[in-house]
Amino acid sequence: MSRIGNNPILIPDGVNVQINSDELVVSGKLGTLTQSYDTISVTQNDNILNVSREADTNEHKSKHGLYRSLFANMITGVSEGFTKELELVGVGYRASNSGQNLEIALGFSHNIVLQIANEVKVETINQKGSNPIIKLSSHDKQLVGMVAAKIRSFRKPEPYKGKGVKYVGEQIRRKAGKSA
């Protein structure tokens, strides 16, 4: 029995949910998202969305909770949106954006220029005395996470000095240097 899959999803005001035979379309003030599904059934009563599985096979059980989480993230995304913040830790690490182009200096011989998808709003915060911060926000949780992971992959935080690109609030496991 899936604990997550059995939880009902509350649909807030201003969010429109359309259930087709094999896809769910959610639209709200921030945008529209579409997700296709199989092996489950979706029902809507007033402002509550319920997800149920058709059988008790392992495939049906695993997809039950997955689709419920995807649908809940879609509804949250079009009503509130999602935000990820990345912090650049290191001497000389800089970030700037012009429109959807993000330019990052991470200590390589060249700056990295990344074209960000139009659905993701990018913002850079540079304050004197603190590390540069890249703020990504969108209605699509998967897209925000993918863009943030791509930026982080350019220079992951290393365990000795903690230099690199990390999420704001992330704790880096530090190692002791060599002992004298």
C-alpha cells in the first residue's frame, strides 16, 4: 500500500486541472504543465485530486506514488513556483546574467556562458563581502532542478577547502588536510 500515492491532492483556487484519457493538464497563473501517465487512474472531486492504481503488481505500486508526486509538484508549480539558489564559493568566482544568458567565472581559462531555457527565470546577486548567488525560479520543478544540477556540475564543491558551486544551505562534508 502506497502511503504517498493514497494522499489526496488539494487543488488551490486559480488552478485548472483537465484529465484526459492518458494525460493530465494543469494550468495556473504561472503557466501550463502536461504529464502523461499509465497504469493508474485519476479522479477529481471538486477541488481534490485522487490517484489510484488498477492492480497490485510491483509496476503499478511503484508508479502510484511516482505519479501522485509528479501531479502534486505540477499543481504547486503553477500556483506558487519553485526556486533554487546556488552559491559560488571561491576566490575570483563570479556570475552575471544578461537576459537568459548566464556567464560564470569559475577559475577556468575561459568564462562559461550558459543559455538558460525560457521557462526558467535567472537572477544573479552580487554583494560585496559575500559569495555570488545564482537564483533560478520556474513553475517546472524538474526543469529548475536540471538547470541547477548542470550549473553545479561545472565545479562541484571539493571536500578540503569547500570551493565550488553549492546549493544555498548545503552542508559540505569536509576532510582534514594532511597532518604535519
